[in-house]
Amino acid sequence: MTPSASFAAPKFEVNAQASPGPTATKIEVDQLNFYYGKTQALKDISIKVPERQVMAFIGPSGCGKTTFLRTLNRMNDVIAATRVEGTVTIDGEDIYAPGADVVDLRRKVGMVFQKSNPFPKSIFDNVAYGLRINRVTSSRSELDARVEEALKDAALWTEVKDRLKSSALGLSGGQQQRLCIARALAIRPEVILMDEPASALDPIATSKIEELIVDLKKQYTIVIVTHNMQQAARVSDLTAFFLLGKLIEVNSTEKMFTAPNERLTEDYITGRFG
Amino acid sequence: MKVLSSSDRSRRSVSAVMTSLTALCTFAAVGILFVILAYIAMRGVAALNLRFLIDTPRPVGEGGGIGNAIVGSGLLLLLSCVVGIPIGIACGVYLSEFGGGWLVSGVRFLIDTLTGIPSIVTGVFVYAVIVLRMNHFSAFAGGIALALIMIPIVARTTEEMIKLVPQSLREGALALGAPQWRMTLGVVLPAAASGIATGAMLAIARVSGETAPLLFTAFGSRFYPRNLNEPIASLTVQIYNYAISPYDEWHAQAWAATLVLMALILSINVIVRFLTRQKFS
């Protein structure tokens, strides 16, 4: 894949008008509504996520931020009786279009879950899983190299290089979560969705994950859901505030935490509710 | 310490009585099992020796053994596993992973009904459908009859075990671009493997004691099996035939064969225990 191609020319005609900075729009969501059965969980969400930036979603529990994150790689398709209205385009392609390939989408848009979910396999096999099912590598040495690279990118290599063959379930919680990040990185996605990736971790493991996120931004577009506003402030370039299924405000993180445009945002950030 | 009131005292005595009642019932249940085992061992051990384990049946007064029945039972179990376990597992996978709505509840209901069908009915069914068509009894027919009994057991345990695999593992695989079938084969089934193996072993233990479905299908034989397309001996049918005979020597052999069968089933159950223990370690 050549992410640099989108740098070359401003081919994103319509998107250009509201783009705040020089970066291209990676994900564009337009008037998205989402329903669990008859309950509407997301109301009329429109947002643009720029390339190679970190965007954080904040908001109280049940506000729809995780649901929204999961619409970006169609993970909600797994849940029965859900319905999506509106469009989500990634690199100009509508991911909910009738002919869109979910498998291709998920290769491009990786995901890290709230609870680390390593497969009950060896550390190596966990990272190699995506490479194997997608037939990315053609030789064993190439596979080894890609696994090593992914583990290094996830800052886990030095801790596990001597026990790649042992079970992933023997790792600590923080290591398991970084393993899941390595697993997602191995297939070289373009976007990484993170659903409260550090919520179950201790402060040291959390800071490792946060450093990692800042580092990964050089190559990937990252969208992170977090409950922790300090975390959002530390790692993200842009922040979006959700409340009761609505997107209240999107702004640069700096502005969001110092002088938000909306009263509701200010109330939430200063702890008046939520 | 506070003085016990009369209501405290009566509560405690009721509790003590209930505890001892349940303990008594437990001892009764376990005790009966031990009595059965001890009785079989006592009656069976007399006719049990190495020759008995390898020889084929002989006329009354000439000794003989159950070697062919042991081999026959083994082959029948093998056949039933080859047919029953893959179908059962596939069925369980379908129920839990793929199907949805009325179809699945219908299939589940049918499988539960199938579990409750008396095994002799299965035997008669296979007799009508396979034995009559082929014009002779065969190991194949016996294996299929046993497989029909195994399928619902394996299917239901597989379904239950797969349901225990956390949704997060499935989502993890899907999020890496795995199609559903690869996720099921590569992640879900391995995660449920030990539980499924337990279910399969329980199904084997269950059918290894079946007699009725073999009477009309595998029928029985006095010789070591040469191929699977002819009647074949089995421990249970052998026990049945010897037990209803009028000869004391055959009765003793029936007890010995029973002891062998019990040992077989017991060892399968021990293996099951071992497998389930590993799962939680």
C-alpha cells in the first residue's frame, strides 16, 4: 500500500473546505445514525478524521463512543438486529456500500479492544495469525521478520523474544494488550481503532501504551476511545466529545481542554457531570 | 458469646438434620455404585485370565474367550467415532456459530428429541434402512447405529462448549480480517477443543455400553473380524448371549466379560476427568 499517494495531490475535492490543517482526511462520516433494534444509539454523527493523527473520543459511559468506533470497521455487523444509516467513507470509499468487502476493510482498519483478547496460542502464532489468514508472507523467514517487526513496533520484542513459542496467556495484562496491538500492526493496517486500550491496566503499563500511541501516529491514523480525559489530553491531536449518542464537539485537543466551544463540553471536562 | 435463643437452636438442628440427610443420600448413591463394581469384580474375576482375553468363543466345556468381542467392540467404537464425531461437531458448530432464528431452535429441538430416542429404536431403524437393503448384518450397520446415538450428544456438548468461548476472541479474529469460517476453525474450535474432546469421550463411554442397537445390526460373531462388511462380535452382545444361556460356564464368562467392559468404560471416564482437569489448570 502507498499511503504517500494521498499526500501527492489534493484529490479529496469536497473534503477540503473544512480541513483544519494540511493533512488529508482519512475517514469521513456523514450523518450516521445507528440503531440497536429500535433503540437509536448514534444520532446524526458527521465527523472527519485526518490522516496520521490521533483522534480521541471522550464522553460519559453509554454515550455511544464505542458503538461509533465499531461502525468504522463494521464490527457491529457481528451484533444481531443492528442497523446503520448514513455513510462512512475511508479513503473515499463507502464502507457500507452494497459491494464493500468487510474482510478487506478490516485488514485496512485494525482494532485493539478494551479487554486484551490474545488467542489461546503461542505469542508468535498470535502475531502471525493475521499474516497467515491473509496470506501476506510467502516464506517462513519473511513471516518471522514481520512478526519481529510488529513486536518491536508494539514495544514488546525485548520482553518476549526468548519465549515466542510459549502461550500468550502467560503474559501480564499490559503485555497481553501490547501483544494485541502487535497483532493488529502485523498486517500493516492504515487505521488503528483503540477501544479504551489501557482501561484495565496499571499506570506503568498504561504509560507504555500511551507512548506507543504517540509513536505509532507517524505511520498510522489512530482513533482512540477513552474514559480518561488526561489520557486524551496526553496522546491525542484532536478530541471529539460525545453525549447521549450525539457528537457535541470536535476540536483540537489543546483547545478542547482549555477553551471548548460548547457549554456541554466544558461542563463535562470540568467534571460537572458524567 | 451470645446466648442461643430457642429459634437459633431449632434452626441449627434443622440444618444439621438436612445436612445429614443429604450426606446419607450421597452415600447411598455412591455405595450402590461400589456394590455393583465389587459384585461384578467378584463374579467376573473367576473366569478372567489372559487366554480368556485373546481366545474366541468355544462350545460349552471347552473354555474359549472374548478376544474377538474386544476387537469387535473396538472396531465398532472406531467406526461410530469416524462417522459420529465429525458430524456431531459440525452440527454443534452450525448451531452455535452459523444458523440463526427458527431453523436453529428447530434443529436443537430435534437433536434433543434424538437424544431421548430409546437405543433399540435406533437399532430397528438401522436394521430396516441398512441391514435389510444389504441383506446381511455388518459392522458398518452397527457402527452407524452407534454413531446415530453419539451425534446428538456430541452436537449438544460442542454447541455448549463453543458458546463458552468469549465473544472477544471471535471479534479479535474478525478484526484481523478473518472470514467467519477461518475464525471458527482457527480460533473458536481450538479454544473449545478440550471441552469438545470431553463431550466426545462421554459419547464414546455412553455407546460402548449399548447392546440393543447392535443386536439387529452388528449381530455378533464367533470369529475375529476379517472385514467390516460382515457381522461382528461385541462385548455387550456377547454378554447378552452368554447371560441368557443355560450354562454355568457361560454365565461365568459373561461376568468376566462384564468386568472387562466396566474396566473399559471406567478408563474412558478417567480419561475424561483428566481432560477436564487440564482445562482448568
